[in-house]
Amino acid sequence: MGGINHQPCGSGLKRSVRLSRAVSVAYAKFMEANATLEDALIGELDGVSPVQSLGAWEHARDELGGLVTLLDHVVEAFTASIDDMEAHPFLHGAILQSLDLARLGNGLWKADAVNIGDPIFIEIGTELKNGGFERVFRDLKQRFVAHRSAAQRILETFEAGERYAREGTLLRMIEQNELPFRLDFARLMNPFTRTMQMFSYSSLISIEVHYRSTHCKAGTSLLQSEAARP
């Protein structure tokens, strides 16, 4: 999702885009693993051979294993970005400090670009003002470290559920909570989704700061195109 990369107003743009891609690929892999899991459950519902459902279950397990690796890559990309921020301080802190977050958020809410009434936008904006992008990136990095642990836990649950997939009782074991999958899944799904919102919102604020900097012509803003819309 090229739409969530941060604009550092400096030499780190390539690193920023690589970070955005790593985040996007990891989230896409997670959703892909979930869709493959649904294939295993649909197979049981359709009465296909357990061998076929087992194949989908094992595929989902492998995708989750890939997710763990991809989350490692995300953490590495955050580390590289943070190191770059330390070497090349943010050039437009004054613009960030002068930004009216409530006004910007309200405009983005009206444009349907931010969830209506979502407090995360103001929270992440306040953290940016208080600690800068480096602090936000450090916090986001720790969230991805936690997501990696949650993904590893789901992977272990998948391994424990393999025998149910072989027996064709996977759906029943999940629905009766004999296999504690749902809670483990929620422990990754919901925090991960919140992190994606935080990452996207901080990106929007970053881009707005960039638009208001000397890198762009005067008057440039995220809401510029919205104001010009007929």
C-alpha cells in the first residue's frame, strides 16, 4: 500500500517506502493465511476428504510461519528507519508543532479518510508532537515485536490442531473451543489492525507536514483536492 508510506522530507524516502512495503506485505500475508484457514473449514463443511482440508490447514500454517518471518523483516525495517532518523533529524518539527490536529482530523473525517470519531488519530498526532516521528516509530516497532509473538502463538496452535484436521473434526474442535484458536487469533487480529490504523494515521500527518513544507508549493494540503472537488 503505497498510500501509507511516511514522507520524511529528506534523504530517507526510499527507506520509508521499503518500511511501508514490509508492513503491507506482512498484513497481506496474515489475511492470506486466514483465507486459507477458511478453505480448510469450508472443506469440512462441504464434506470433502480430510486429506484435502488437511492440505489447506497445512498451507495456512506455512503462511503463518511466513508471517513470523515477515514480521521480523518489519522490525528490521523500523530499526533502519529509526537509525536514519537519529543520523538525519526531522527538518520540519516547527510545522508539526503548529499543526492543528483537531482541524486536520475533522477535515479528514468529513472526507471519509479517517474513521469518524476515532481517537487514534488524535492520540498518534499528540504523540508525534510530544516525541516526534522517532518516538512513534519506536512505539510502532514494539507493537510489531508483540505481533510477532502473537503470530508465533497462533502457529503453535495450528501445530496442535493438525491431528483434528487429519480426523476431519477441525471445525467442531474450534467451535467447541477444544482447540483455543479464536482467542489466539483475536490477540493478533485486533491489535494488528489497530497498528495498521496508527501507521496510516501517522503517515497522513507526516504527508501533511511535507505538503506544508518548502518541498511543495504554498497552499498544498491533504484536503486541497477535496476543496477543489465539484
